[in-house]
Amino acid sequence: MDEFKLNKGYAHESLDRTYVVMDMFEEYVAKHPFVGQTPELSKQAQEIIDRLFDLYQSIGREGDKYENIS
């Protein structure tokens, strides 16, 4: 991967992309009747959502370090 100078914009962009993936996964996979009505699959799907949320929060915290960099 090429090196990029990290800035607030990259942080915002990665937050947005993580949110989109999380939203799509929840809407189209976790809420799918087969997954939702299969306890083990539902549990795994929720674990993925939880991990994506953790990633989202971590990106937000890390992005705060670039608040004054444009």
C-alpha cells in the first residue's frame, strides 16, 4: 500500500466506510430470516456487529489526533 499523509479527512472517510459496512451487514445479513432465526448464526452476526462498532469507535478516537491537521 502506498504511503499517504494521514489527516482528518482520511479519519472521517474510514469512519464513514466502517459505518456503511456495519449498516449493510446488519440490514442484509444479521436481519436476514435465516440468520436471525438460527441462534448460532445470530450470535455470530451480533459478534461481528459488536466488533465493527468497536472498530468504528477506535477509528473515531484515533481520528481525534488529527483534528487540527487538514
